[in-house]
Amino acid sequence: MNRHFIALAALILSAAPGFSQDLTQGSWVDLTHPFNADSVYWPTAETFTQTEVFAGHTDGGYFYSAYNFAAAEHGGTHIDAPIHFAEGALKVDELPIGQLVGPGFVIDVSAQAEADVDYQVTAADITGFEAEHGQIPQGAIVLLRTGRAGLYPDRESYMGTAERGEAAVANLHFPGLGLEGATLLVERGIAAVGLDTPSIDHGQSQDFATHVELMTHDIPAFENVADMSGLPATGSTIIALPMKIEGGSGGPLRIVAHLP
């Protein structure tokens, strides 16, 4: 059985005998950007397109609509499966549900990111959070709030360039998770990590070391997560379910948070 699922189950069961979360109470926060022609994709990736098959009233008198869509796996609000940067690691359809549903821990680094567009979240940022809120437990889903979700989908301000193609990659500027921060989260045994930028590595990364560190340990990343300002630092439940693409390295993600 997956270690993240075991950790999550233990955390839930430890709350109280017979405990189960009542999802009819509390509130929901949608952390997903809509998929459309403006969705942000890597400069070299195929962007989202939608074409109409039929929309209107049929000869039979009833209304009917259907569309085709196409896109790269990695763009818009999406998941990077571990296989994306780690040979032999989990593919998107192999990720256990227990690794995609869990207690949310939201680390706010928006002040640092505002001061430095290329900011990399450090181990000190994480331990500083833990000093106030307690150590991040095994099986947690960690979300890094850089405050850049409000810039989406303006590519120029959100990711540093609106240009397309290989040459545009050199002009990417946005915050990410630094390698030392990623290493600490691996040590904590988290289930997954996400942030409100196009990549878990900062825009100017050349080696994608954070991707490699996380995914070598079968930890997926959620990218282009929408506005987290409505989330508390702790106490939410994150549900992040991607399209189940067989053999996929990632895919579109619907991520939400439940607040009790």
C-alpha cells in the first residue's frame, strides 16, 4: 500500500473515533484556471484549442452540443507526474488517489516573490512556516502561494514573456521552489506540492533540479494553481484529480480545497 495513503488514513483516523469528514458542511474553493484559448502553456508546447462539433437544436427538436479539444499535457492548471522528470517513476494514471487528496498546508511567500520575480522558496521559508504552524506531516499537500495567480493569463506579466518558441524560454521570469526547499519537503514525506506559477522550478532554471529532486521520489507537482488567497495556512483538505491519461507524463488538473 502507498506510504502517502497510509499517512493520510492515519491522520484522518487519529482525529476522533468514528471520524469522517462531512463535505456537506463548510465551503469549497476552486483552485483551477479555466481551460480556453488564453490558457498559459510553456512557450514550446501546443496550446489549448476547442472546436465545435455541433451546438444547437437538432432535427429531432432537442438541444445538443459537443466539442473537440486538443492540448499539450503540461499547460493551464495541470499536474506533472513523476515520470515527467524521473525515469521509471509513476505515470499520471498510476498515481494513487491517496496521494492526490490530503490535508493542505499553504506557505505564503508572496512578499518575497513580489520583491524578486525569480525568487526560489527556501528551506528557511518552510521551517519558518513550521515554527508558527507545526511541522508539515507525512502525506501533506503543500501549496506555495507566490501571489502571481492574479496575473494569469497575461503571459507577459505572469511568466515574463508572451513570445512563443524555443528562444522565448530564455526570457521566462517567475518564482519557484528552490532545490533546498524541495529536499526538505522530500524529507518530510509530503504527498504532493503545488504553486501558482507555470513551473515548480523558477523561470530561469537551466537544470530543473527541483523537478528532478521531487519526482525522483515520486512526488508530483501541481502548476498554474489559481488564487489561494482564500485558503488558511492549515486546516483545508486538497483534492487534486488529473485527467487519467494512460502512460501520461501529466495532464489537465481540477484542484479544489474544502474548508470545514
